[in-house]
Amino acid sequence: MKVRYIYSACIEVSNDDLTLLTDPWFTEGIYDGSWYHFPRIQDPLDILEEPDVIYISHIHPDHYDSTFLKQLFARYGEKPVIIPDFENNFLALKTKTDGITALPTTEMQIGNTDIAIFPNLSGSVSDIDSAVLVSDGTNAVLNLNDCEWNDAHVDAIHAYMSRKSISLDLLASGFTGAGPYPQTYFDPISERDALIAEAEGKKQRFFARYQKYCEAFPARYNLPFAGKYLLGGKLAGLNEFRGVADPVEILKIDPKAIVLADGGAGTIDLAADVVGETRDEPYSEADRQSRINEIKNLPLDYEREIQIPFEKINFARLVRAAYGKAIVKSEVATDYYFILNVQAPENRANSFILNANKEAPEISSWETGIYPDADYSELFIDYRYAFGLLTGLYHWNNAEVGSQITTRRRPGTNFHRPAQAFLNFMATC
């Protein structure tokens, strides 16, 4: 069995039975125009081997890239796409909408090779992540993608491995974090020191999770991967505050880590125990800055796509209708408020306060400075983007991960996951 690293979470796992391609993301400007590649893979179709099966771990666009999948199909013909089998399967619905046939899969066998997919089930309607285990009786690779630590998920993988008498040759695990924190939660000028400290703290928390997974799933090799991107457009100035590590930083804490070279040059032949091209120095800061200069003036999607004047949009009606949809699916059982500031040019704005508590639904216009006596997040959103989010043209989770919403939270360190999930359903359709 061989593993070939392409970019971010995209790898090829191949043996005599098949070539499995995982999470191929190569379209620029995902997350509504905010995420770009670094380093950029110029010709991915010329690098990739023809896949027999494609595994998509979850719905986030740096893992599920429908545009590239269609380009791949145009070259090689349509290929089987396997995805995790969730009860609330948002990825299955999205692939169907995009005209891509995807098969929710728990386990499949091709020749002597077993492919097992493990949904990361926490009990929330917002569960999306998954892991995949590929084994052929000789070698085995576990790919954890973006999975958050979850005891039940880890136990399910262990139970399968025990039942099949599988020992791991390679563990591919996330080592760093994307998302909006801390860069959209602190002012980079007035709170710069706190922002830098939080970014470093975020890096260390993800390193600790990586190490915890390595201890839970001992393997001959560990591959730190995924989470490689730069913010573009007017968000480019936030790049230095994201707390996103270079994978070579893992080499200092994990002697079994292998950082494979990008673009298909980095390989591991697990049967022969031969490692191909690796990388042990960080990416050049000059190259990184050059790439930022290329993307910093590019428009975000809503800047290109939404041309409706602010005064023509009835935000009071839209927000109330969207709130009505979200509160039905809320998993929040205590008071948690969102203060939504819909911002327009010339300091015009509509502001609303919404309680995500499913037991005490409440929504009203908000007067500046009157804050609730409870935990809250205050959101600042360009009115064009807010229109797209509330109507379902864009999605709140993509807005969050794409760093396109400025947030101030009380208390500042309190992350309330059910409340954050509440926003995912706040759309009129």
C-alpha cells in the first residue's frame, strides 16, 4: 500500500486493488470568496492518478469541492463517490443538488481491501465530520480529517480495528485549526497583544489534540495534514493572527511525524517502508507574502454577486422569518443571545437581538449599548452578505469558517457550541 500526499486533506491511497482519492479541494476562493491555496497546485488534474473511488469526509468546501469533482469526471469519467452515512446527511443533500451521485457508506470491499467510514457522532443535528480506515490485510491507513475528539467515535474505530485485527501503518490527522477564532474576535490594533496570545494558544490546543490522537492510534508513521489555506480579499490582513501552524512545527514534538512534500512528490510506500520527498523547513515567508499580495485585492463573493441597495431590503422581516426556522431546531436550553448588526455604507445599520434558547424564544430590534444580562455574541455583517445568509444563498457555517463575520463575545473565552450551531439554521429556506 502506498500513500501519496497532494495538498491539504487530499491524499491518494493505492494498492493492487484500487486508488482511493480523499477530499480533493483545488478550486480557489471557497468559503464565499475567502479561502485560497498556499502553496498553489497549478495543475492538479495532471498530478492526480485516475481514482477508482473518491472519499469525501464532510461538507466543508475545502473537503467537498464539487467544481473540481466535475472537472475530474470530465477527464476520467464519473467515479464512485463515497460519503459518511449520517441520519441528517447534509452532504448527501448537497451532492444531490450539485448533480453528483454520492453513496452514504459504512463499509465496502474492493478485492482484498476494506474501506470503513466512521461518522463522528456527538448527538447533535450539526454533526458532519467523519474518518476513514483503509486496510488490505497487510497495511492499514487511518485518516481522521477534521474530526474533533469524541470518546464514542474513538471507541467505534478501536472496536472495528480489534474485530479485524488491524494495526496501523499510517495515521493522517489534523494538526492545526482553521475557523474564525481568534482573528475575527479581537481588534488587531487595540487588542493586538491579546490576539497574538490567543493565536498561539490555539496552535498549542490543536497540537495537544494531534498528540492525543497519536497516542490513541499508534502507527508506524504519523502524517500531520489538512488546514492549509490563506485568507484573501479584504480579509488578507487577518492571516498573521489565525493561529494556523506549518506542519513542520509538528516535527519538534512528534518523532514519528512525516511532513510530505506537496503536489504528489511526497510518498510513503508502506510495504517497502520507503519514504519519498519530505519537507523539514517552513514555507518561505517571502513566498507566503507574495501569494497574499496576489489575492488581497480579489472580491469576496457577496461583493460581486449582491447589488441590491440596502434600503430595498426588509431586514426586519427576513430576520424574523429566519429566526423562526432556527429556533425550531435549536439545541440551546439556556439563555444565549445573538446581537446581529446588519451594516451598510454611511454608518447605516439594522440591529436585532435574538435569544437562541429554545425554551424562551425572543427576538426584537436592538438599541445600541443595551446588552443582555446573559452570555451573548455580537455579530457585525455587511448587509449584502447578511442578505445572502438569511435567504440561503450563502451558509452561516461557511461565513464563520471563512472569517467573514466580525464577532465580539461575552465572556470572551466562552465558546458555546449549541449556540453556534443555532446560526446554521437561520435562513428563510
